[in-house]
Amino acid sequence: MSNKDGMYYAPKGKPNPVVQPGEFVFAAIALDHGHIFGQCNGLIEAGGTLKWVYDPDQQKVNNFLNKFPQAKQADSIEQILADEDVKLVAAAAIPSERSALGNRVMRAGKDYFTDKTPFTTLAQLEETKKVVAETGKKYMVYYSERIHVESAVYAGQLVQEGAIGKVIQVTGFGPHRLNAPSRPDWFFKKDKYGGILCDIGSHQIEQFLFYAGCKDAEVLHSKIGNYDHPQYPELDDYGDATLKGDNGATQFFRVDWFTSDGLSTWGDGRTFIVGTEGTIEVRKYVELARGTGGNHVYLVNKVGEQHFDVNGKVGYPFFGELIKDCINRTENAMTQEHAFKAAELCILAQEKAIDVTK
């Protein structure tokens, strides 16, 4: 599980606990995507206590226990849901199954923390909204390309401090390496993964809403295609979209599965933020051909030109805030409205997309 494969992207930061050991107990289930490792890393570094793990696939459980030996293997999901100590359940199920699993978790009286994309249909989203209203529980989403990347976190801090004035445009690039032989069958079935704009495009839309301060947005145009993978006819290997926020800010983003073998990491993810008083560029995972790693932020404003290497310097505050939100029933890490709006827009972008390769 190297940095060559984004499916197993699981950053490790400095422990920054917000609770005492045993004060916030969580469990991990549905280990279908490697992001579960990042979800658990973040919660543990913030002080969470990982008690249980469950998946019907014993090999997945064994791999998980190799990384998190403190967890106990449960006999069933029911055993975890019946444990009153467990406050939150983290899961990385097949995307089309995330909604139903979350509804089950919340109806058992526990908060739910799912990998992105949280839904593959609008019907799932509407059903889960009802369950959240009915139970008062959280359906939180691991939008890792912002919350688990220090340069993306720092860019958000700069925006909130007013470093570039009012944000008017966000451009995002989210290329990923396919590594097709390592992917499970569901990865290539559109009714399972939701399509490229719904899946990895969800990261991009969530970032736009966050950086531009939008409560809502409209998908103006979107495109998908399968340019070079006829052996996987249901795979979108390319997608892009243009959005307009409710405050007038706009976004263009591109996502694809064309990362070259020669790149030192799984994708050259970048974000460009234009404000009324300056610009920010985020180079998340790599500085091409420089060997200096990722997490570089470039800021230009009235002060001048600045470069920040923030690797190991910012941390991942989302996870501590999420734990405190679950305890205090607050919404500081991410509002439920925001998590759901990003999910809705990525589904709409996928539904509206023109297939340019047909």
C-alpha cells in the first residue's frame, strides 16, 4: 500500500487528542475501500478509541488488524450496533451501499462516518435526510482531499483570514492512477460506484462549496468519457464540470484516471483559488520533478509572493472537531447541510453529464 495508489491514501499526522482514552469509542465496518485506514488514523490521532472491526471478508479484517491491532473482531454488525460504548461507526462500503448502511447505523443510535462519495442516487440522499431528521444523528463524510491534506487545510485557513479577499473562482484538478488490476469488480460497475463525477468529483465540489463559502450551487455543464478503457465499458476515465455558486462564485474541475506510471505519487492534485485581492495555488501531493514532496501552498496578494511548505506543520483539525461535535452535538467540523449539498451536486453533475466519447 504505497503512495502510488490513491485507494490506500491514509495520511498519518501528529497525535492531537481532544479526548481522554476511552472517552470516545468508535468501530470500523465495511472495509471495501482503503480510505477506511485514513478515516481511522484521523480519529485515533484525535483521541478516539477504536474498539471493534467487522467485515464478512476475513482477509480484509486481517489486513485491518495488522494496522490496528487494538481493535477486536466482531462477529457481526449487530454486535457493534448493540454496544452502547460505541458512539460512531466508520465505514467505507461499496458506494451504492453507503446510504442504507448509514441509515441502519443511525437508527441504532450512533453517528456514521462514511467514505466519499456518500450516495450514488438522489433517492438515497432523500431517504438519508429523513433518517437524520428522525434520529438526530450525524451522517458525516470523509472528503479526504480537503480535510486530510495539510496544504488544503492551510489554504482554507488563508481564505478564512481574508488573505485573498472574497473568493470568486475555484479550479480543481483531481487526476488519479487507475491501477486496474488492484481494483475490485464493483469499481468498474456504474450502478456501484456512481460514475466519475459522483465518485472522485465529490471531492472537487465539496472544496468549491467550502472555499467559496457557497450554501448551494448550480451545475452549468458537465462531461464524462471513456477514452482508453474499452475493456471496462462502464468506467468513466474522464470527467469535468462547471458550477455557479449561490453567491456568484464559479468552479471548473477535471478528474480522470490517467496518472502516468512515472509520477511519484498517485495523482498530481491541485487547487487554484481566485479572490478579489489575490490568488492561492495548492499543490497537494507532489512538486513535479523537485523531490520536495507535497503540501505546497503559493499565495499572491498585496503583500507579495509567498510559498509555504506546510508538510507536517498544520495537522488535520477536522477529526478532533468531529469527535467534539459528536459529543456536544455541534457542527464545527462540517455541517450536515454542507456534506449533503456536496453529495447532491456531484450526483446532479453525473446525471447531467454528456458522454463525449459516444
